[in-house]
Amino acid sequence: MTAPFVLAVPSKGRLQENAEAFFARAGLGLAKPRGARDYRGTINGVDNVEIAYLSASEIASQLARGMVHLGVTGEDLVRESIADADRRVLLIDSLGFGSANVVVAVPQAWIDVRTMADLDDVTTGFREQHNRRMRVATKYINLTRRFFASHGVVDYRIVESAGATEGAPAVGTAEMIVDITTTGATLAANGLKVLDDGVILRSHANLVASREADWSNEARETARVILDHIAARARASKYREVRTRFAACNAALLTEAHNRFGVVSPFGGPTSSGMLTLHCPPAQLYALGSFLRAHGADTVSVASLDYVLDRDNPLFAKLEAFLRQ
Ligand SMILES: Nc1ncnc2c1ncn2[C@@H]1O[C@H](COP(=O)(O)OP(=O)(O)OP(=O)(O)O)[C@@H](O)[C@H]1O
Ligand SMILES: O=P(O)(O)OC[C@H]1O[C@H](OP(=O)(O)OP(=O)(O)O)[C@H](O)[C@@H]1O
Ligand SMILES: [Mg+2]
């Protein structure tokens, strides 16, 4: 038997539920044959795939080492823990959940400090006055170094923080922090504010591929099947299916619908009887329905799409291009 294809899925934390729901929506039901505490699983209907249930941060490091082929994890963890990330891994697609910003935050009481340039002044002044450097509490050590350097800030020192980072300034173990935030509630509760130009990264959960994994022909074929499911679902959720039939329907009308409403006609123009199937972006449905009725349609039906299987698979094409480089 050939070595299994390994897909890493978050086992806990914020990304877990969303990740499982994401695969289920794509028609990829994840199963744990040996029960809920089992950290190895399978995908129903796709052979020779092993699901590795790992923490989001572990998934980033396993991708870097080529221990898994594909994985779901946060872009923040990829950029922080993988040096030269764009060469070693491919962010295939952002998944629409797990959004959070990595930010530089300082005490709200520092009313004169609003930007990184202000911070540069303050850190330099602090060093001259106190003969030591200001401390930044964070677990994002590499992201912090890179970002501070890009703003010319050098008079600081990183204090590694494993958790409850926002509490560090109040406790007195650091002057400021770099951490992830979504609603801003934790920062506010700790009397901190984000600098105006202090967003280091806008992170989202991503589907990520490893360059170093064993990309045998079998592994590529498995990736193609998995990405085909995901692409079919993504394509389906961008549109609704609109059906109608009216005699006056013609190619010119279709062109106008395309230009005005972003409509595509996957099965070509109207049939001889005027029957027409369109795919329309959800936000344009009502406008399109009104347009079609104004041109003679009596009835327009709208249905949601579960899957649209196109000949092209943009996700797999992206993976192939990356592996060729
Ligand atoms: N509000 C948020 N706070 C933290 N992470 C978030 C948030 N929203 C989305 N995420 C994403 O979820 C990822 C995983 O966070 P999570 O807290 O689940 O695990 P972790 O912090 O890596 O592990 P642990 O907290 O168990 O040490 C983050 O790296 C980030 O990409
Ligand atoms: O802006 P907010 O919506 O308040 O969210 C931000 C908080 O959420 C995360 O902590 P998490 O709950 O993951 O705990 P952790 O620090 O143990 O990872 C993060 O580290 C922040 O502390
Ligand atoms: Mg966390």
C-alpha cells in the first residue's frame, strides 16, 4: 500500500468547528473511526487519506516540515513560524473563518502615541531616560521583529508570552504588546489601544499546502479530488441558479444581463423554446429578476446551488503551479 495522503485539521480551539463544517459543506465528511478522542481520522468516500488532528500551531510546523500534504491553519501561525513561508508553503485559499488581526497595542493612557513613528520616538526617549529598552510582550516574535524593523523601531526588547498577553502591561512585565484581536474586547478590557498603523497582519484561516511533502502521483491525484470538492462548493456558493423561459430571450439580452448583474450562463444561451438557466451573484438576484420580467418573463425561479463542477479547478491549478516552481 502506498503512503497515505495526510490532511491536517485543527483538533481544538477556535478553528476546529469551523474547519469540520467547511469540509462537510464541501461534501468531505470527516470520520473518526475509533471515537472522538482519536487523533487520526479518514474522509468518507476518499481512499487512502489520513486526517491528522493537531493544534493550529502544530499544523503550521508540520506543513513546514513536509509531514502533512495539506492543512487548515491561521495565516498568522504560518507567517510567524515558517521562515521563507512563500517558498515552503502555498496558501491555496482563504476559508472565510478564523479572521483576526495581529496588532501592536499600547496603553490607552499614552495619549500622544498614535502611530509607529510616535512609538519610535517614545522607545528611544525611554531608553535614554531609563537606560533600558521598552518591552513588548508577544508570542509573535518573528512578525514583531519584521514589522518593527520595517518601521525603523529598534529600541525595544521582546518578552515571550505564552498566554494572557494583554495583561502584561498592567502586571508590569512589559510596556506594550503584539497579539491577535478579533472584536477588540480583550484589548479594551485591559486598557490597551491599537496604533493607527499598527496592524501587522490581517489573518484568516487558510487551506495550506506543503512543498516538502511527498507529492507522488497518487498524492497529487488525492489532492486533486479533495480540491475539486472544495472548488465545486466555493463556485456554488458564489451564485444562485436562476431559471426562466420567455420568447423574447436572446443573446443580446444575455450580454446585457452579464454586464449589468455579473451573471454567467453555464449552459449557453436560451434554447429554441426560450428556456434559460443563469448563475447570478446573490446580491443581484432581485435586480436580475426585475430585468427579466421587464423583458417578458412571467416567472423567474431562484434556487441555491450545492455544488458546481467546472472543468477547470483553479485550486488544483494553483497547487500544480506551486509544485512546479
Ligand atoms: N480572536 C482570536 N484569537 C485568537 N486566535 C484567533 C482568533 N480568531 C481567530 N483566530 C485564529 O485561530 C488560531 C488558533 O487559535 P487558538 O486559540 O484556537 O489556538 P492557539 O492559540 O494556537 O492554541 P492555544 O490557545 O490552545 O495555545 C489563531 O492563530 C488565529 O489564526
Ligand atoms: O479581540 P478579542 O475578540 O477579545 O479576541 C482576542 C483574544 O482571543 C485570543 O485568545 P484565546 O481566547 O484564543 O485564548 P489564548 O490566549 O489562550 O489562545 C487572543 O489571544 C486574544 O487574547
Ligand atoms: Mg488562542
